[in-house]
Amino acid sequence: MNPDTRQASRSANGAWSSATRRMILLLTLVLSGCQEESSRVQSDEPLVLKVTAVKVQARDTPVTFEFVGKAESSRRVEIRSRVEGFLEQRLYKEGAMVEAGQVLFQMDRKPFEAKLQAAQAALAQQNARLENATVNLKRIRPLVKQKAVAQKELDDALALYRSAAAAVEEANAKVVQAELDLGYTSIKSPFRGLSSFAKQHDGAYIGIGSESLLTYVAQLDPIWVEFSISENQKLTYQDQINKGLLRRPGDEGLTVEVVLADGSIFPHVGRITFADAALSEETGTFLMRAEIANPGRALRPGQFVRALLKGAIRPDAILVPKAAIQQGAQGSFVWVVDSDGKAEFRPVVTGPWHEKQWFVDEGLRDGETVVLGGALGLQAGVPLKVVEPSGDGDGHGDQDAGTKAAGS
């Protein structure tokens, strides 16, 4: 290479190197400015999380306690024979409603009519003897005063009179018993109710005791609904009352609403009429009984129903939707939006389930805002922005329903 060529090459290389250096310097300055701007943005504008929330309100809330109940007749009587004899005829339709005083069974009357006639004849005989003793006594008394007869004859006449009078009373009692036995051959219903099937049929011999059962009649209006409260439930309710978390109703007492097997509500409301003071050793529960009007006889003995016990109040209760309650290692907790709009971790003590919400017994105050949605990865002190639920299928639709329920 000649000297001119080498000089030209060195000049070109020097020019390229200078331009490259200027370009690298410019890029370095631009990137440095971007990093400074990014750092400035991050420091000036902290991360804000968007959440849905609800403002809780303390208010007196009626509460309902649900139990499994069973309908029972308020009056169930076994129809039994009081006398021995042959069953002549069944006079009612099995399973039908029977009226008070209606004859259900008729036994053979003839033997009892004969006994009554014999008793009446014996009574007439004793009455005749009494009349004779009375006449004899009246005749002897004046003779004794005249000392025409001895005193012993008067004593004998008086004893005969008294014996005859006692015999009349005994004969009269046998007549009454015979009349009762004859009346017992017509076996009647003691009240209006639903009859059962007949356990004895025409022509059967009816005895006394275990052989005397013929059928039974059950009163349906009013009807009873019986249910049981466990010992633990009773202690829990009493503890809530003592702490002021639960208030009993006034003089009207608790009411009972009945839900039938198909989910329909029975139209008549009952009241508690009996609460057993003793704990059942077999079941460990206390028996409760409600009496309910049943004019249409829709409820029948043996039906299983749901008994809703109403009337108690939770004073100044706080309810939150289920979406707000979360579970951690230390128990239940919620996220609260504090006065500065930041997230605050709050442990809570939950009470029973109420419709679609939880009672919160401890941990929340009236007017506080509780986070419902968007709490995933939330930390204490993080700024929050409360937004309306989107309802776009991310689960906020249900939370929105809970928000409306809590604020209603």
C-alpha cells in the first residue's frame, strides 16, 4: 500500500471512531434519562389496588333458629272395651273423621240386658223386704211403749229393718253397674278426631286389658309440632343472652313457623306451649313443643317438618357477606379500608350464619368499610381504591349481591 492510501485509511477510521463514540454517548444519556424518569414515576406514584367493598351497619336483626320437627296429635286416645263380650258390629269407616259421641263399635247387648233385668228383680225383692221390715218396726214401737212386748223384739225389728235397707242399697248399686255395663257395649269416640284402622273385627271376642284395644282416635286441630334442642345449643343461647348478643322476645314469646317437605310455608303460626325442664338421658336433648292451628288437617301425625323458631333479636348486630370473611392460621379475618384509604388486617369472631351473610360478634364496628373482592395478595398499609363490581364472571357478581344484602 502506498503512503497516500495508508493516510486515507487512517483518516476514515478516525472519522468512524469519532462518530461511533458520539452515538454511544447519546444512547447512554437517553437510557439514563428513561431510568431516572421510571424511578421518579415509581417513587411519586405508589401502587394502588382496586377492590370492591361494603360499609357495614349495626342494627337490630331478627334471628331464626331451625330445627327438625315432627307433627304429633295433640290428643291421641286408645279406644278400648270396658266389658267382656262379643263384638257385634263396627259402625265407623276406618281412617275417617269421627265426631264426639259417635258410636264406633257395638258389642252384643243381650247378655248385659239380662244382667240388668236380674239386678232390677233383685232390687225389687229387697225393696219388698224393706217394706215388710218397716211395717213390722212401726207396729212394735208403740207396743214397747205400752210394755206389751219385750224390748228385745223392738231391737230385733230394728236390726231387720236396717239389714233390709242395706240390702236395698246393695241391690241398687248392682242395678247401676248393670246399666253402666250395658251402656259400655256401645263404644263411642270421646272427641272429634281422625280414626285409625280397627284391630278387632265383627264376631271377635273382646276381653279386658291387652285384649281390649279396638282402635285409636287422634285429634288434629290443634296439632303439636315437637322438636329437640341439644344441651350444647341451649348453653350457647344462654351464653349469648348473658353477653347481650341475643335478646329474648317480650310477653308474646317465641313463635314457630312450619316448613313442609316441599318447601312451602304452613299458613298458621304456632307458639311454644311446653319446654321440658329435664334433659333426656337417651338423646341428650330438651324436648320442645309448639301448638299450631290445623283447621284444614293438612298436617298429619308422623310428618317430619322444619320448625323455624322466631322472635329473638340480635341487638346492634353487624352482618357481612360471605365473600368478606377469610380464614387464616389464627382464625377468621377481614380486610378493612381505614380512614386513610389503606388496607388494614382485622381478626374477627364470627357468629351464626344468617341468610347469605355472617354475623360478626367481635372485630368490626358500625360504619367501617370491609373489602369484598380484589383482596388476593393484599397487605397491610397498601392504598386501596373502592370500585363498583364488574360482574364480568370473575366472581364479583355474587359479591355485589352480598354487598346489596348487607346494605339493605
